[in-house]
Amino acid sequence: MNRELFMRELAGRLSKLPEEERLAAMQYYEEYFDEAGPDREEEVIRGLGSPSDIAKQLLAEFVVKEAEVKPMKPKQSFQAVWIVIAALFAGPIALPLAFVVAILVFAGFVTIGSLVFAGVITAVALLGAASIVLVVGIKMLFIQPATGLVMVGGCLALIGVGLLVGLLMYIVIGKGLPMIAKGVISLFNRLKGGTATC
């Protein structure tokens, strides 16, 4: 890689920065190359590291600086988190951070799995309770008709809620979990490939 390719790649990777910040960064590295001279171009490139690593560091520094100056909107905060995560993976502490992220992702899946399991158990419990209330309600129709009707109505309400919860769990399991899994895989592929973008 020569100076021209280095600067072109760096400019592309800094495209998310505001123009003023990007131009200042580009000018800094142009001057850095100028001071070193054309004979030391390869040495400078080796010393600086990859444009990807530099861009991640600059983006992370910009996000931190902006966060100190003004509060962020939720969307900006979410983007900032991904920029910082990408920058951290580029540093020398990538392995422990990758381990922590993997644990957090695993914990997220366990949490989602627990919620889905609880939802399924709730749906089954509601439908089970509805069957018991139905049997008792039918018996009560012959002893106290008003109470029996209330119990049969309660049974129908339990069946409705149970089916609704069951349908919700079916949608979460059938569509939500695969989407989450694809998103996590995509995130890891981006981070692994060094092409994480905000």
C-alpha cells in the first residue's frame, strides 16, 4: 500500500464524520506523510497501522467528544454504541472484549429463551385453567345458573387470552428469533471483517 491508497481508504472510512472533522483528520495525516518525506512512506504506513484501525479510533473519539458536548438522541446513541464497539475491537484488548460481547449475546439469548418459555407455559396454563373452569361452570349451570354462566364466560375469556398468548409466542419463535439470530450473525461478520459501519 502506498500513500495515495492509504489516504483514499482512510477518507472512505471517515465518511461518517462531519466534513470539518474529516478534513482536519485528512490534513493531519497528509502533513504527517509530508514531514516524513517520500522515502519513508512505507515506514510511516507500517507505523500508523491500517486505515481501518485509524478510522475506528477517530470515529470512537469523535463520538465520545460529541457525547460530552451535547446529549444524543436515541438513534444517535445506538449508532455511537456500535462505533465504539467497532473501535474497541480494533484495539489490543479485542479478545477479552469479544469474550464479554459473546457472553452478553449468550445472556440475551438465554433471556429471550426464558421469556418465550414463560409465554408458552402461560398459554398452556391459561388453556388448562379454562378447561377446569369450563367443567366446573357446566356443573354450576345445574346448581346455580347465574354462577355457571359467569364461569363459562370466564372460561371463554381464558381460552381467548391463552390463544392470544400462544399466537404471540408462535410469532416470536417463528419469526422473531430467526431475525435476531441473523442480526447477531451479521454483526459478528461485520466486526470480524473489519467493515463495521454505524
